[in-house]
Amino acid sequence: MKNDIKTTLKAWPVIALATIGLCFLTQKTAELLGFPLPDQQHVDVVRKCLLSMFSSKKSFYTCLFLLAQVLFILPFLEELLFRWLIFKFPIRKLSKSKLASKTKKCAIVLSIISSVLFSAAHYITQPFPDAAFVALFYFGLAQSYLYMKTDRLLCIFLNHMLFNLTNVVLVLIVPA
């Protein structure tokens, strides 16, 4: 377990670059599909919240709680639901059945289903622009692939956590 954490943390620069690449891929896909790109208002709201963190004790604790949610609680719960329950659990059941030869095809279909549901859950709870739906779909596919390759929930949880951390950092450093 310690090696998983060390390996994933060492990979953080790669995850950060992949996050930036995902933003680029999302922009190009959004342009191709004619989706409006995210407006700056969403980013500005997050930036103001994070920057106002130290203005008072109350806002500090509120932002600290929000950061804990974004960096730890939600990634863990989302990966349990979308990658383990919806994606990996059915594959494990299928691989033990008579239909084991169809596991690879089912993994692809379940990966797409879990990624669409993952994107939809974010889209419904926080009405982001359509381009964000595409970005989260790509991220869901990448998480499913990572889970298939590592077979470790901890790896995808840490990857999700670092992905969210990268996005928080990008929100703070990218100019308005």
C-alpha cells in the first residue's frame, strides 16, 4: 500500500500534465461538437472562494471543509460508486460466469456507461457547460482504464484526488 501511494505521488507531475492535456482535448472536442466552452464565471467563483479563505475564521473553515470534500471525500465516494460498483464489480461477476470470454467487450461497455453516469452526476448537481461534461467523460474513461490496469481502488482514488488538486491549483494560477 505504501508503494502505491509513493508511486502515485511521484506521478503527480504526469497527472498535472495529463489534466492540462485533458483541458486541451476537451476544448478541441467541444469546438468540433459545437459545445460552448466554459465561461470564466464558474472559475471566478471558485477562485474567489479559495482566495477569500483567509479573510475570516468562518470562511476559512468553510473553504477548508469544501477543499476536504473536493480533495478527499468526493473522489473516494465517486470512485467507489462509478468505478467499483458500476464498472469493476459487474466485470468480476462476469469473469466468474460462463460468459468470461465476453469480459473485455463488457469492460468497454461498462467503462462507457460508468463514465457517462459520472459526467451526468456532475452535470446534474452542478450545471457546468457542455464541455465540462465531455472532460469528465474522458476522465471517467481514463479512470476505468487505470483501474483495469492496476486493479487497485487506492490508485484511482489517489489519481482522482490529484486530478482535483491540479484543477484547484490551475483555478488559482490561471489568470481571470
